[in-house]
Amino acid sequence: MGRLIYLIVVVIDILCIIDIVKGSKDNEKKILWIVIVVFLPVLGPILYFLMGKK
């Protein structure tokens, strides 16, 4: 069960990073969001989809 949760978190993080890279934000904001997603693997994507997509 733990491996499944880990796999889901990794997939969500990868999808979030792809969305960040493809976005139209400037490079500084992209790098900041990628760092947040990498260092906060569960909370980072949630924060990005709630606050960063605006």
C-alpha cells in the first residue's frame, strides 16, 4: 500500500512539473514552483494548483 501511495505522489509531482514548465509564467516563478513541488512533494502540487495557476 505504501508503494502505491508513493507512486501516486511521484506521478502527481511529475505532472505538476510538466504543467509548470509548459506554463506562460516567467522563468523565476517557474523555478520557484518547481523547487516547492520537489521539496514539498505532497503539499507542493496542492499549493501550485490552488495558488500558482492564477
